[in-house]
Amino acid sequence: MHRSAASVPADARDAKHRVLKDVFGYDDFRPGQAAVMEALLNGRHVLAVMPTGAGKSLCYQVPALVLGGLTIVVSPLVALMQDQVAALRLAGVAADTINSSLDREANVAAWRRVASGQTRLLYLAPERLMTERMLDALARLDVRLIAIDEAHCIS
């Protein structure tokens, strides 16, 4: 699940600017965002501590689209996951969440999109991620990045 620096596309620096503009509609990065993205695109582990509204989500969303494959986003709140997925879908990004607020049919449909490679970002609660069944299923996929959206999800 860890990318080496050698496997990062040579044009990743330009690609992150294109994704920022074309997908998210921003001309420039906010302070700190570009450095976080560069580190992620170079295969490094990153802890980004930024204030509310500083654009932390873009710090993993842009690299997710540059790197391809699947990005797992661990988030503690269903409402936050749903808001993020809705915003990404509005921007044309294939994003899904599998969570306890959805019925079984919706979760199965989301998983089918994930397993078929259609989904680029998958939002999961920590307790959903840490089941043996989910970990086994994710191990069979092309997971390129794991983002922990709230530090208190780490234990």
C-alpha cells in the first residue's frame, strides 16, 4: 500500500496543479498544501496539522487523483463522510462511503464500484475499516493512499 518515490509519475508536480484547477476550480494552493502534497506524491508519510478551513481535505484529495488507484479516507463522522463524498461527486470525482447510516443495498452497491476500480476515494469510519473482512477485501485492491481525516482516529 506504500508507494515508493520511484513509482511517482514524473509529471506529478504539474498534475497536481492541473487537478487543483480542473477538478476543484482553484488557481493556487493555500499555505502548506503544496508541501503536504509533494511529500505524499513522493511516497512519504505525512502528518498535516492545519486549522479548520485551511484545506486539509485537498491535501489528500488532489494526490488521490494524481496517483490513481484507490485512496482510503478514514473519518469518524458519517455526516462529514457524506458531505465530502457529495462535494467530490459534484466535482466529477468517483467517491463512495460505506457506513452504518446506509442500507445494505447501498453499501453493497458502493463496494461493487470500489471492487471494480470505479471509485477513487472511499470514506470509511475507523470501526468499519478495522474489521478483518474489510482489511482482507482492501488488501486485494490497488490502494495507493490512506488518509486519516481526524487524528483521533489513530490508535
